[in-house]
Amino acid sequence: MNIKKKTPPAEPVPARPEDKRLSIGSTFAYGFQHVLTMYGGIIAPPLIIGAAAGMSSQDIGLLIAACLFVGGLATILQTIGIPFFGSQLPLVQGVSFAGVSTMVAIVNGGGGIQAVFGSVMVASLIGLVITPLFSKIIKFFPPVVTGTVITTIGLTLMPVAANWAMGGNSTAPNYGSVANIGLAAATMGIVLLLSKIGNAAISRLSILLAMVIGTIIALATGMADFSKVGQGPVVAFPTPFAFGAPTFEIASIVSMLIVILVTLTETSADIIAVGEIVGTKVDSKRIGNGLRADMLSSAVSPIFNSFTQSAFAQNVGLVAITGIKSRFVVSAGGLILVVLGVLPVLGRVVAAVPTPVLGGAGVVLFGTVAASGIRTLSKVEYRNNMNLIIVAASIGFGMIPIAAPKFYDQFPAWFSTIFHSGISSAALMAILLNVLFNHFKAGNSDNQSVFVAGTGRVVSEADIACLAHGDRFENGKLIDAEGKEVPLKSTTPTTAVEH
């Protein structure tokens, strides 16, 4: 008697790639990798703003813990989602760099950290009200725009990776030393080596493993210092309004509102970028839900002593390079951030990872973002249109503040705030040029551009008229239907014959 074994039912395949669930261990391992990737970026704004406000190291530590805590909550809201809030995409949230210079200006203007918190709250609430307008712009983000923005995101992040690789602190005596850059290069080499290994799990965890190995190398060579891990409290829950009640100044609010507009633009681009990488549908409703989560997190964050929240572009690169598209992995990363926010001792452990190690991994991560954008741009049709000009002008415009950081210093503050971000510059230029050339086609020339013409093979109608039925080219010679060679008339020195 043959007894057939019952085969276990196959796991249902989720309708969306981002809804796939991994094992608990894998989920938290990949989530921790996301935390390591963005940790340097999320602690930098409170360090800069706290120093500008003249805070003590202990108060700056409270700011950092608050930013980790709120960033974790914002990440969970963005990835898990509730009705009307959260894009349900693998996006890590954290303090936006876009507002750092504006916040420093508010502090230096005499408003203090309380005015910063007040302006963030009011401007974010205004941003929450106007998000429906931003969610309707999806039709203005075809591949020629999204590919340009994704590419620019990767390129604009490269200076961050380079700074990390050099040591992170430009005033340090060993900044840019061979040792720092060598450690970064070793970490990058380990990433590439682990990525080549046939084991899929090791390949996908290559960034995390490379950071661990890089840190071990740093310890062995005396380049890592964990001596301060034990200093300070082990547990510290963020105290609401720890630095006093927020104050509300009109000028500060207006300045911060400009930052919010920039943040909305960047987050829209990041939502579309990660949707392209994951391979899932991103519509105006999803963008709206993501932006509302951004603004709600930003409005609440000053209560817990934090600042504006936005999606972290470097983690978009991590999704691309690992191929792990599950939003629940990023949710686990958000939970880790919350834990780090209430357990400063763990945060100090992560903070002890040498900056050059982050830089070595960042080169690969940020380069992957740019490569993802190039892949999107490869799907764009460039013949008989102005798409190449749109891409060229937008990327070039976005690179200006990266190549020359002081380019807009003499412009009004509001203008400088918007265009000092290479991502915002490229996104705005790409959207405007796409509308100008692809939506309002009146006035477009039939022979549009020498650059466009150069993107594909062009044969004139006169050339076609000279060919007879059965003519063909063989080995550079024109052969007629009877197999006889047809002589080619030589051209003038200024005329090229294109075969």
C-alpha cells in the first residue's frame, strides 16, 4: 500500500514585490543593514544644528537620540502605513539635510533651537495641507524624468561617500590620510568580493558584513575607538520639549516652508525612484499617502526634539544593490532605530563604526543609485524628440551645486535653499523641460537638435529613392538584385556617407 505524502501548501506569492515577508532573522539582519547605511546621515544634522546652537555634548547627545527615535517611528509609519498615511514602500525616514542650513540660519539669527522647532511644526502642518497638489504630479514623471532624478540622486550622494572615506571631519589631522582612504578601499573591496560569492545570502548581506569586517580591521590597526561606548546613560526615553516650548516667528516659518517644499519634491522623487527599483505601481494616491506620512512625522518630531523628516536616498541604493524589496525589512530597521533612540548605549556602539568604513560601502551604494537611474534612462525613446536635451540639461543643472557648492551664495536665501540641492534642481528642471517639450509641442522643430539626430541612424529620403528593389549591402558594398556591385559615387570632403 502506497501512502502519498502530503506536500505542504506553497506560500502565496504577494501581489506586490514589497509585500514579501522574510524570516525573522533575515528581516532584522537586512533591517540592521539599512540602519548602518543611514546612521551617519541621520546623526549629522543634529550634530551640526546642536553645535550652531552652542549646546553641550550631553544636549547634542539628546538631540541625536531624539532623531533616531523619531526617524524610527516615521519609518514604521511610512512602510506599514495607516489609512491616508504611508506609501507602504521600503523607504527609510530620517532628518532631512535640506533644512540644515536654514535651521542654522534661524539659530544664528537669534531665534534659538526653540524657533527652529516652532517653524518646523507650522511649516510641516502647511505642507500636510498642500500634499494633494503634489500627489497629482505623477503624470509629469515619465521615465525621462524619473531616470534623470534617480541618476542625480546617486551622483549628488558621491561627495558624502568621499567625505566619509576621508574621515568625515575635515578639521581632523588625519582627514584624507592614506590610512583612512585605505580602510575605505578595503571595505569597498570586501563588498565587491562578497557580492561575487555564489552564496545568495552572503551576497545580499555584503554591505553589512563588509562593515563588520572593516570595523574589525580598524580595531586591529588602532583606527576604531569603542572606549566611549560605556559613557552616558544606558536607557533614556526622549523627553517632550526637553529644550523648552517652541516659539513661532513669521520669518522663520516662511524660510522653513521653502524647505518643506524642497522636502516634498525630494520625497516625491524618492517614492517614484524606489517604486521603479522595486518594480511596483506608484500612482498619485500612493505618492499622496507617502507625502502625508512625511509631513505628519515632521510636524510631530519637534515634540520629541527632532526636525523635518524625509526619505533617505542612500537606502534606495541599498534596496537596488541587495535586491531585497520587502517593506517589512525596512520596518524592522525602523524598530531598530526606535530602540537605538531609547538605548543610547547601542547608538554609541553603532556610532563607533569608523567613518571610512561607511565611506567604502557608500561608494558602492550611491553608485548603485546612479546605475539604477541609467537603467531607467535606457528605456527612454530618444529619436524624433527632445528627451536627450531634457536629460542633459537636467543632470548638468543638478550637478552645479555639487561641483560648485558656493554657486548660489549671492542669490536670495529662498532661491539658494531650493537650488542648493542638486536633487531638487535636477527634478525641477526635468519636470519643466518635459512639460515644455513633451506636453506643449507647439513650436517644436521637425529637425530638433544635432544631439537628438546623433542618437540614432538617420537616412534621408533622397538616399532611399536611389535604391532599387532587391538592393542590399554586403561587406560595405552595394549589391543589386542580380548580385552585381553598384558603384558608389564619392562624396565631397564635407559630406559623410552613413552606411
